[in-house]
Amino acid sequence: MVRLSLAAGLAGLAGVAGFQRQAPPRPTTVLQYKKTAKEMRAKYPEGGKVPYVLTKDAPPHGVAGDVLKVNRGFANNYLAPQGLGEPASAEQIAAFEVKLAERAAAEAAAFDAAAAQAQQLMAKGDVSISRAAGEDGGVEAVSAQDVQQVLGLDSSAKVTLPKMDGFGDYTVTVQLHKQVKVELPLKLVEA
């Protein structure tokens, strides 16, 4: 009974200042100090990462010839056993940087071409398509291919049409590049 009252008394003192529970000490090394994982990541941000070149296409990770910085475990346990990659040499890394520069230049050229084409489309002004009216007052359907043909676009341009339920003015969206989208006015007139 005395033991219970002593334990209850110590539990009551836990809320009093000066009698708070101490956290268990961190494990220590010979230096009597161990860095936390957060401190290690801050000091060595690329720690545990190795450059690996892909020898085959690995769809979520990259294509053959890409150089990736991957964790050692991923490289040793996944890429190497499946024959998807090997450790990258300095020459392979340099070749990959050249390849990245070529990709960036090609992407910039495609963007510039799409932007120039967008300027030409916007300069055309209103575009009209003529359709015959049906006996019930309806209008023949307008397809994306029809709009591409009228605008002089190739099949790579994605045309989004609004719902066209009669003659009138509509707005058509043309995506020429993943970063270039143009909205054009379209008149649907009776033939």
C-alpha cells in the first residue's frame, strides 16, 4: 500500500516544474556525438548517390544513354541485376551533357516555330466555315480536321472545338506545342 501511494505521489510531481521526464539519451560514438539523419543530409546532400548510365530504356526512369544520379541500393539491387544500367564514366557523363544541350536546342526550336505559327494564325483574324442547314434546322457537324484544313495546320496540332449547335460565333482552341495554345474566333455560316 505504501508503494502505491509513493508511485501516485511521484506521478503527481511529474506535472510540477523541475520533475519532468528526461528524454532518453541519443546513442553516442567514440566522439560522444552522433549526427542525426537531417544533419547528415544537410552536410552531404548527394551522399549515397552514384551516377549511372542506362543501357536500355527504363520508361519511368529514362531512355538508353541517360545518366541518372541514383541511390546505391537502387543501382545495385535493381538497375545492375536487370541489365538496365552500369556505372557512368566521365566520358559518358560528358556525352550525356552534350545530348541534353541538343535536346534543349531542339525543344527551343520547336517552341519558336510553334510561337511563329501562332502569330500567323492570330493575324488571320476571323475564320469562317460554311455548312448547309438541315431540314430540321440543324447544322452539319464540324470536325477538328475541318478546322485544321481551313487553318492550314498539320495533324500534329490539337484542335479543341466547343459544342456547336447552330450558326454563329465560336471560339476554337488550337494547341501547337505543349506550351503554345491559341484561341481563335470561328464563324459558322450557312452555305
